[in-house]
Amino acid sequence: PDVLLAEVVAHARAALPNECCGLLAGHVLDGEGVASARFAVRNELNSPTDYRTDARDLLRAFRLMREQGLELLAIYHSHPTSAAVPSRRD
């Protein structure tokens, strides 16, 4: 949904000059993922070219997903210093 896209973009801008990372969650309906929630996760590396998700943030996000009956649909991260395409490590 547009509101989640706007949240991801705002997250990426707020994290500049570093990469941001997070999770999208929701439900799979008729074989298609429908996102309804976003969970920001801290980038432990504080780097413009790499990220490592904070373990405590991940645990918190998965607990909230379970409580809300949501499924993990995607992991996202930004590329503030490179093209918006998957890198070799992605």
C-alpha cells in the first residue's frame, strides 16, 4: 500500500547517510502477499554500504507479528550510495 511505501521511503531518508533495514508483514491471499505492517530494524553497522539487522529489534518485530497474526513477507534495506537494484550480496 502507498502508506507503507511512504513509510519505507521516510525510513530510508531518516537513516541517511546509512542504509536502513526493516520488515514488511501481512497476509498471503490467493498466493499473493499483501503487506499491512512495517517494522523498522536498526542497522548495527551504521554504514552507507552494508547493514546487519539488530537482533533485539528482529525479536521484537517477530513477537509483534505473532501477536497480530501477521506473516513476514519481505525484508527491505536501502542503497543510499548505489543504484536501487540488488547488489551481488543482496
